[in-house]
Amino acid sequence: MTADLVIHGGTIVSPDTEYKASIAIKDGTILAIGEQCAMPAAKETLDATGLHILPGAIDVHVHFRDPGYAQKEDFASGTAAAAFGGVTTVFDMPNTLPAISDGKSLKEKHAIASAKAHVDYGLYAVLGEDSLPHIHDLVDGGVIGFKCYMGNTFGRIPSPSTGAMLELFEIVAPTGKRISLHAETNSIMERREARLRQMGRTDALAHLAARPAVVATEAVARAAILAEWTGARIHILHISSAAELRPLAEAKARGVDITGETCPQYLVLSADDYEEKRGVIRVNPPVREAENQDPIWQALVDGTIDMIATDHAPHSIEEKTREDIWTVDCGFPGVETQMPLMLTEVARRNASISDYVRWSAENPAKCWGLFPKKGALMVGSDADIAIVDTNRTWTVDDNLIQSTAKISPWHGMETTALPIHTIVRGRFAMKNRKLQEDARGWGRSVHAIQAMPTPDVRHADQTMAAVTSQTATNKGSAAA
């Protein structure tokens, strides 16, 4: 048998160890791993001597703005950025225009993504009161999961009441789909922002003052209680404060199926950066005081936080440089810079490159039912590979990144690692730091490849009859 590609000379990194071996790839999957002399003949070979071979990162939290805001980013530019960042699978958020809240909008977005994507992708749907009648159609349509906005952010998607959240969790739980939560309590933020505006505060730090850590802590605890009650599987997005770690850890200890992510901005940036970066640093939830960084890092190391993501959220230079902080759009690019930034942090902190593989690839794949097809370098796994130079100094230059957005707080930062090649299902998406144009449209939608566990429905039997009745009513209304 002739392989399509054999990679020689590199150091393979797993969540447990590093070892030198060759990898043979055939028809998009890993055919063999072993000594170079044991590899089959190949149509193409790649010398990876001196480089590390990682499972491609899975970023479960990006905003590619397509459809509706393609001037900020579209699937082509966003997935090109992913390829340059060693990211082989992305999960795109639903706060586009239109928001992804029914079967029609989901189908249209699948068509857009499949035509443009350089890497594989999953699509979220909104979980809110408007999407309640469409949940089963969205599951049938191939969503990777649901996104519930407990707090306001770009797109102004309404936050569901706690009563609606309970009902939504009850309906989603039997499907096994994970619910990702923007866990900030909207009512607290709205009151505080109104007071700050009345005081005339328009400075960058006013954004942080409007969203203290308690808004996230309360939301995480409340969501965990609802998940425990219903058996829903939930994921806490962009953990930004040490205070959130307690309700997260306590929920895990109680057996709640809850996972969490943090982002480079909460490990690398702090409130000390607001003076220099001003509105460029504005993001939801906000970058917080420096004392949050070490506890969040330690939570990654000890497994309280499961994974690293980016919340990649591009905007134009004009939208990020307004003087009034309340008019500055929230978010910034990150999918291209995450791997260099995080490997730089790993090198200077108490962690290893194997830890990074666990946070960036294995854990996301396991939490969304994609492992071992994704997130692993094993025979039979998809050949999703990031080949990285861990001794390559790279300075972030916003003008040279692949994202349409040319402004970020990462500009000028020096990193000590850089992806050199990115392979998606056996095909180069980025090779020798050059985008492979023939990979556009190669990206495919990912779905869970194993049965999800039966939800641990602890209390829902008291209310499910009512919910089932309501669901039937909603479906009937939708059909009418």
C-alpha cells in the first residue's frame, strides 16, 4: 500500500509523552505510526526534523461573522487564520445575521461554511426563547451544540429568563448536545452600566467596572444548578476570574456534566493593560485584575478548567478605537495567535507541551464526542496535524495576520513557538507558512461520532411531562 504522505523526523506529542516517530497518512486518516524504516512508500514525504508534531488544535469558540457581518470576517479568512494558528477544527458561534435559531438559517450557514472553510468546523445554534420550538430541527440539522447567552454581547441576542433556561435545558438534555454558556448575569451588568453612564464614565476601565466577577460567579453557579436538575451537559465559556473556579469545581464534584474553557487574554493580559490598549482590549467578559491569572492557570493544570479556546471576535480598526468605551465593539482576533501564545506560556510556567495537547485537542474532542477521530494522533484518527517549531521566535504583527480584522491586543508581542505546517484530514491547509489555496472548501462539518451518555436526570421527572406537553404545543405552532 502506498501512503499519500509520510512525515519523518519529528517529535510526536501526546497528552502523556513525547517520542520520535514517523507518521503515514492515507485517504485523510493516519495509516501508521512508527520507525521511518517501517513506513510504506509515499507519494509525498515531509522532513519534520527538529519540529514537534501535535494534534491540530480544536477551538470550540470562534466568531467568524458569516453571514451578516462578512466585512469583519468570513469563513474563508477566519479559517485561513485558524490554519496559520495550527487549528484544524473550529466551532462557530450563532450570533450572526440572521442568528442561527432555526433549521433554515442553519442550513444556509452550512452552505456558506462548506464552500469557504479551509479547516473543519462545527456550528452552534442559539438556545433561547425564540429557538425553543426549533431545537429538534436544529439537532437534526447537525449543530455541534447550543449557545445560551446569559449576558449581553455582540448581536444583542436576548438573554432567556431562568425559567426559560430550565425548560430549554430539559428539552436539550435528552439529545446529548452540550450547551455552551456565556455565563454573565445580564441584570447586574445592565444596572451597573447604567449607573456608570450616568456618572459620565466613558474610559476603558468603566467596562470592567460594569462587569465585576460576581456576574460570572453567580451565572456559573445558577447554570450548574439547572444542569444538575435536568441532566443537561454544559460548558462554561471564557472563564475570566478566579471566583468562577469555586462553583465550577463544586459542580464537578457533585457529578454535574460541566466543562470549562479559558482564553489567552485572561492568562496573558490584565487590567494593567487598559491604559495602553484602551478599547482594543474590550471583550466580554472583560480582561480582569492580574491576581486572577495564576489561579486560572493552576485550574488548567489541575483539570478544573478543561480546555483553551479563543473567543476569536474580529472588528474593524474604527470599531475598536472609538473614544467612548460604550461604543467600542467587544472582542478581537485570537485563533491565529493562540498556539504561539500558549506554547510560550507553557515554556515559562509549570506545564508541558503534553499539557497543551490535552487542553487544545484531546479534551475538546472528548467533551464534544469527537474523540478519537479528532483530537488525537492515533492510527485511524483523522490526519489533523499541527507541525510546530518550538524554538521559533515570532512577533505578532496585526498587519500580517490572516484575519480581516487588523487590530488586536496581541500586536507586538513576542512568542517562542510557531506552527510551520497545518494538515487537515491529510491535506495541507498551510505549508511552510503559506496558505494552500486549494484547501478552500476542504473543511467539513463535524458531528459527534459516538453515542452520548444518557443524561443523569436527577429531578426532571417532576417536570418533564409538562415540558413534553409544551414541546408538542410549540412544534404544532411552528408547523402552523
